[in-house]
Amino acid sequence: MRKIESLIIGCILGVGPILFCLIMIFFIAKTAGVLTDTTGPYLALAALIIGLIIDVIFLKRWVRNAYQFNNKILAAIYIFYSIVALGMCMGVPLLNFGVGILAGVYIARRLYYTNAEQELRKASIKKTALFSAVVMMAMCCLTGTWALIGGMIGYRFENPVLSFTFTAPLLVATILAGGLFLSVLQYCLTRITARLAIKMWK
């Protein structure tokens, strides 16, 4: 594995424990009612320190074995970063396309290192793209759930061309239609990225 490749993988995997600790500590603090403007910075610092300690202990091993992770671990990593990406965009799954593209590059690199046969390459790329599409749909449904319980029903949308009120059936239909479109797009982007990456490393 090249040094630049190890560095990129290290950055991607290394930020995971920090984000996870940050989310968990803030969630626990908020649930316990101790999250305030005063305690927030200290909690963030604690999450950073714990995450860095985890990285110091495990990150080298993770990077060394990055292309040998089993599918369950890879799926968990993908779903975690998808949720983080969704949260960073306030429920709009734009950064999730980036997560899918990274998955396409990863699977291409993994197949390259294992010298996989042509048929196995096609099947692996297809499964990766399909998984990214399913997760995209799940993220869209999660966003839709937030909208349903967050008061979007009854919201009046108006512009010079179109005006309507969001009802429950309309909102659900919009979520499903938009989610299907985004999922198909995610599938295509992940699959195309993987194919292009494989061609580059032939």
C-alpha cells in the first residue's frame, strides 16, 4: 500500500472514533440534562481525547488491514459515515454521494490488491453499488421521518409558479419519489466510480 493511500485511509478511519465519541458523549450528556454552554467545550475535549487514544491504540492495525475487513464491519463503517454526512447537511443527503463514491474507490482498490477475477469484480462492484443505494434510501426515509414528526405536515409552500400545502400523503409520496431518484443516482455514481478506478489501476 502506498504512503499517500495509507494516509488517506488513516484520515478516514481515524476520524471515526472521534466523531463516535463526540456523538455518544453529547447524547448521554443531553439525556442526563448536563449539556450546557459551559459543559459543552469540556465534553467535546473529552470526546477528542478518548477518540485520539483509540486511534493511537488501533489505527495502525486498522490501516494495515483496511482491505481485509469483513463485510459486516465495512457495512457498519459505511452506515456510520452516512449518518454523519446526513447530520452535517441538516438532513439533506448531499454528502452521502461522497460516501458512496469513496465506497466505489475502496472496492476497486480492494479488488486490485486481491487480483480478483473479472466475474468477481463485476459482482462485488454491483453489490457495493446496491448497498450504497439501499443506505441512501434509508437516509431519505430517516429524513422523511424527521419531517413528519417535526411539523412539516400543514406547512405551506409558495412561490410565483407553484403553491401547495404539505399533507401526510403528499409528504410521504415526495419522500419515496425523491429517495428512489437519489438511490438510483447513488447506485450509478458508486458503480461508475468503481469501474473507472479499476481501469486506472490496470
